[in-house]
Amino acid sequence: MTLDVDQLLSSEGAVARRLERFEVRPQQLEMAAAVSRTLADRGRLLIEAGTGVGKSFAYLAPAIKRIVEHEERVVIVTHTINLQEQLFEKDIPLLNAVIPDEFTSVLVKGRNNYLSLRRLKLASERQDRLFNDDDSRHALHVLEDWAYSTTDGTRSSLPPLSRPAVWDFAQSDAHNCMGRKCPTYQKCFYQSARRRMENGDLLVCNHALFFADLALRGQGVGFLPPYDHVIFDEAHQAEDVAAEHFGLSLSEARVQHLLNLLFSPRTARGFL
């Protein structure tokens, strides 16, 4: 079935019938048309749009069109948690409800956002050695109770802890992962999330995760599955995040330290 983006976002469209205060916005339709053309041409597009344009629908609708008509995978990259929540809790569910064709959306989070059941068990067994105060042990017990009730094992659904640092002893960690040899592998929240991601059509992640994955791909590995298109929202933040993963930083103190290794005036020693 062909998805008509203009009709979807028109005054008589399915979105308007769902939203009482929906207004047709010429800039939104213009942006959606530009995004549609760019995705079809596999090109590049830079858009600056002010508040009130309705940017999320303007790129989500064309992205979903590519998904349902061409079986492509699209990654939406945002900077803030607030925008991720808006997309995943409001905008995408609404479009999912009004578009007849099925597509699967997945909110992708970094590994340390997930609970490791094996590490939690180890922390519980070693709590007398790991924690020397009642608040930390109480936080561990809150974690244990939550572990039995949570459906996704993500930190965002965890109740506040009296000692937030206790989470570090139970979070999923690549360096401590046993993979398929882990006794809790079949129940692993992180592995379940990866399986959902592998089957997802529309993936939503943050800038940090996307650029971390891009850096890993340069080493022949990666986290995200293969994708066809990437759409950056809040793209004005992307340069700084990319620089953190691909750039080099050098401070005056670091330069002085390196010079002192060559020759230190104070000790009259060095490699020179």
C-alpha cells in the first residue's frame, strides 16, 4: 500500500482526525516533501526549522513511508531524552495507530542502561564486602525487588536509589559479559533488547550512542544493525558529540607534562 504523506498531514488526514488541535502547516508539508525526496534519492539534506513547524511528523512520516513501501530501516538520532520520550511515547505511537501498514519501532539505549541479573546476584552475595553502610545495602535490596518485577530491566524504570552508585555493580557491562555462557543469558534484558533492535524498522537512539557505534564500525565491529537512512534531530549538537568520539583534545597541562618527560628544568632530567 502506498502512503501519501501530504494526505496524512492534511486538514482531512488521519493525523488531523486524531489530534483535536491539529493545524495544517505549509512549512511542515514543505519539509516532509524535501525529506521524502532526499530519502528516495539517498541524498543529504540540511534543514533549519523554527519552533511550531512540526518537525517530528515532517521527518517521521517520510521515514515510515520508506519502511512500509521499501522495507528499509531508518535510524532517528536525537540529543535529549525529552525528545526521545516525545517521539517514542507520543508521535510514533500516533502514527503507528493511523497508518494501516505495520512497522516496528525500537528505542535503542546504551548497554549500561540495562540490568545484569548475573552481576546483581554476585553483588548480593558479596554485599558485606562491597557495601559498608546501610543505605547502600538498602539500595541493593530495592534493586533486587525491582529485578523481579521489571519487564525491560532499564534504569529509567528503576525507583530512586538511596545510593545511586550501587547501580554500577549491577549494570550490564561488556567487559564482564559472559555472552551465551552466562547462566542468565536467556533472561538477559540487554540481549532481549538487542534482539528487538535487530527486528526493528524504525530505531531511535541518542547522538552519543550513534557516534560510539560509528567509531566501533571503524574497527570492524558495531552495535546498531545495518540501516538505510539516518535522520538527525537536534543536529546542532551533533558536532560536539562527534568530536568527543573522533577528535583529540590537548590541554596546556598535558603539553607541559610531555615536555617535562623530554627535559625537566626542575630536576635537570629527561629523555634529552
